[in-house]
Amino acid sequence: MPKKRILVVDDSRTATMMASMILGKGAYEILTAVDGEEGVRKAHDEKPDLIMLDVMMPKMDGYEACRRLRGEPETQAIPIIMMTTRGESEFMERGYASGCTDYVTKPINSVELLAKVKNCIGD
Amino acid sequence: MDEHRDEHGAYIRQVGERTRRYAREILEENERLRALIAALRTDEERAREEIEAARALSREVVVLREQLLESKSENERLTVELEAARDALTAHEREHERLRRQLDTVDADNRCFTEQFVALEQQNNNLANLYVASYRLHETLDHDEVVQTLQEILANLVGTEEMALFEMSGDGGTLSLSASNGIQPEIYRTIPVGVGRIGRVAATGEAYTAGDGSQGESAPGEEHLTACIPLKLAGRVTGVLAVFRLLPQKSGLEPLDRELFDLLASQAAMALYSTTLHSRARQD
């Protein structure tokens, strides 16, 4: 069975490396993008099973990227988990309003992240 | 003669009277007997009917007796089956109880394994954090990238909202602000070694963590200092990493954060020193 693919979009290489280490050891194949624009483009081209989207990024932030992904027929059904340093409710509400499926705050807890990913796309 | 005739006539009349009376009595007796015969016939008919009814009843009794015998036999069979069913039920109850206990054990094992999995996953996460931090710090020889990486490590792996990186001056007398995030840099531009908590960390080489009982006065701007880590190379302090406010969702420092600080104390100093050497080598 082919591995499910997760696109991690974050301008911080430390964050993408950490997410890759947590998710890549299991049944998932990790793709990365360094900003919102590249994330939207890669999502369109690669059609991953799940997208993990940082909020604060250059060129295009996570909210805008999420709205664009939801606006395109090819990517509108892909689950999106937003990840951010901001855990306050207004940021979470903004994330959900832009169309994200779930939300994790940094520093990322691996158990929580794996549970949310599994909830979205299974093992 | 007449007298004789009269006597004879009286006798004849008497005989005739008696004969008539006798005949009447015979007729009456005959009538009575006829009635008796009729009654007897009726009785006989009734008796016959009763006999027939009794015979029918008898046949019914025989049938009922047979049915009773069959019922008794069925009852005995059912009693045996009931007893067997009771035994089976008891056995099933015992099996059910055994399986329930086994399930409880499996549940307990499962909980135990889940806890172990979570603990291992946490440990794995911690190791991954340390690995990523170490790998990232030594991935580049560019000073700005190392500083950027330090900021990323603190923001993404520790969860800091405000931080500052100080580097020691050549004479070892002052700390200069090299990079910051979330704070007003003006009041931290230079800090004399030994002054305030940040300065004391540079002077002593001992890390400071809020709430760990460290004594001493705070300098202005150090009110929200959460941790201060000396960056040391070969036992010499080459800089200080100051962590101020943590992110709102981060309630406090955890054991992993302290391990990460220990790693940064040596690895960040080494990485920054390597960038300096590399820069010098390129200039030469």
C-alpha cells in the first residue's frame, strides 16, 4: 500500500524538519514547501493526502494559503492542519474561518500531532 | 226351588263378581307390569347409554393415561434437558466470567502499553528535538543563519515568544545584543558582565531559570526573564541566550527545555565560533 503523503508548509526549516521527523518515521511520506505560494502550488501539483500549514510565512500567510486551497476544486477536499505559535482563541477561530480542518500549536507535541493526523487521514 | 235358584244365582253373581274383580285386578296388575316393563326399558336404555358413555369415558381415560404417560416421559426428558441447560448456563457463566477477567487484564495491559507508547513517543519527540536543534545549528557556517536557527529553535521547540542573543565582547567586559525577537532591543544593546541576571550568568557561567531559587537583583528589562543560558566554549562564556516570555499556551519550562538549553549552551557557542573561524578563513 502506498504511503500517504503529507505536505508540510513552513518557512522554518527547524519546524519542517521536526514535523518530518515526527511524521516521516511512520506510514507517511513528507513533502515540504517554504512559503504559502509554494505550498499552494505543490498542493495543486502533488495532491497530498494532508497539508500542514504554518500561519506566519513570507509571500503568503497560512490563512490566505488555506483560503486558496479551499477555493480550488483540486485541493478543496484535502484536510488542512494549521500549525502556529499563536494558541489564542481568536487565531484559532481565524484559522477555522479560513477553512482549516484542525489546529496545532507550537511547540508541537508529537503524540498530539500524530493523533490529529491519524484522525484526518488514518494510519 | 226358587229358593235354591236364588242361592245359586247369588253364588253365580258372587263368582261373577269375584271373577270380574279378579280380572280387573289382573288387568291392573298387567297394566302395572306393563308400566314397570316400560320403566325398566327406559332404565335399560339409560343404563345402556350410561354404559356407552362410561365406555367412551374409559377409552378417553385410556387415551389420557397414554398421554399422561407420554407427558411424564416428555417431562422427564425436559427435566434432563433443563438440567443439562442449567449445567451449560453455569459453564457459560463461568466462561463469561473468565473472559471478562481476561478482558480486564487485556484492558489493563492495553492501558499500560498505551502509557508506555505515549512515554516512548514523548521520549522520541525529545530526542528528535535535540537532534534537530543540534543538526540545524551545525548545518551552516553563516553567522546570521546560525542566529536565525537559534531563534527558530527557541520559538518552535521551546515555545518562546521573546528572546535575545548576546555575544561577549573581545575583552570579556560586556555583552552585545546580537539578535532578538519580541523585545525592545534598545535597553539590551550592551550589558556589563556581572550586572543584572543576564550579566551575572555571563560572569558566573551558571544558567538562570526563573523559580529555581536563584538570588540576585534584576536589572531593568529583566522582569519577564524566564531563563538565561550561558553559551560556553572550552569552559569560557562566549555569549548568553536570554529567554523572556513564553508563548501563551506554554505554561512553563519542562525537563526537555532544560536539556535543550544544556545542548544550546555548548552547541550554539560552537556553531557561532565556527562561523567566526569560517569568516576569518574566507578573509584570509
